[in-house]
Amino acid sequence: EIVLTQSPGTLSLSPGERATLSCRASQSVSSSYLAWYQQKPGQAPRLLIYGASSRAAGIPDRFSGSGSGTDFTLTISRLEPEDFAVYYCQQYGNSPLTFGGGTKVEIK
Amino acid sequence: EVQLLESGGGLVQPGGSLRLSCAASGFTFSSYAMSWVRQAPGKGLEWVSAISGSGGSTYYADSVKGRFTISRDNSKNTLYLQMSSLRAEDTAVYYCAKAPLYCSGGSCYSYSNYYFDYWGQGTLVTVSS
């Protein structure tokens, strides 16, 4: 099973700042099959990025994904008030599917 | 518009059973693999089970294998999760989630172990005496 470790656990930033979230895998993720989700309190997760770097439909271009192998990054170029949430990475290159523990982006 | 609506959650005693349902609309249900993903209170996401579009292939996390059964009724556009021998650690919000098609070279395929482009709002299962 691939273990995904997300860091930092919490990121305290102000609106307008840049957020950089990390997702590290315990072994190489096949074909960069890595996705990112955003989850707000009381809501279901929302797909942001798939294939490590492809934005899902309707996702603003301030969200970008990069990386390959074992190291992946989600970048939010300029934080908007609605971006403060928890972010999860998920790998789907190996069975079973696994998620990272999440990074909370909070208002500083 | 894709919609996924879970139901069937509630309070159940340890060792008990419960069946969750997920009613789907807005897409050709039988063409897509579906999954259940759960989230314990205050915790992260955990994939539970997946099923192919036809229902012929099923997959389970080790934590639920032998206790949970995923199924689907494509004539009713509904996904199910039959849960038995429930434990306190099964307490969670259970989400149903749709996997998109994988398309390459003009052909598209439904992969059961994939990412999720749509999620339901979730249903809470509490296992407690």
C-alpha cells in the first residue's frame, strides 16, 4: 500500500499569499496518477487536480499541481477567502487507493 | 447535472448491520465505476470499496473485507453498501463517489481504481451501544 504524507499539517496564510502544499508518497506513483481535493467544513470533497497537473472542470487557474514519482505539490498562487479549507491528495496508480492525511489552510 | 444522494445512515449497535444507498442521476450510471469513501469524525478520507460499471468486479479495503459488500442496480441507478459486523471504528460519514472515464486513442474505459470527479453529500453511520 502506498502511504501518502502531506505537509505541513496546517498552513497559516493571509488572503493574497501563495500556498504550497506537499504530498510525498512512500513509493513511486504510477503514471503520475495523483489527484488533489478541497474540502470545506460540512461539505464533500471537491476535485481540483488529477493526473498530478490537470485542472478539473471549473477550477480556477490559481490552482496548479506539479510533481512526479514520489513528490507532488499543489500550489495556490494567490489565496482567495474561499480557498481556506482542508486539502487532500490521493493516489490511484496502485491498489488500494489511498489518501494523504490532509493539509489545513487557515487564515493567519 | 450529476447528482449523488446517499441515504441509510444511522445509529447501530456493535455487531449490527446497515445498508447504505446512493441514488445517482445526471449521467449514464451503468457506464461508470463507483466507490464508497468514508471519513471518521475529525479525520481524513479512507477509500472503502469500488465496483465496476457492470457490477462484475468489486474491490475492498482490507479494513472492511469480509464484512462489507458493494453492489449496484443499474436499472434503478443506485449504488449500495451492505455493512455487517459493524465496529466502533466504522463510525464515519460515508460518501459515494463517481469515477470518470479514462479516454485514450479515441476509446474510453471505466476504471474502478481511479480518482473521483463527483461526490455525494454523505451519510453518517454511528456504531455505538
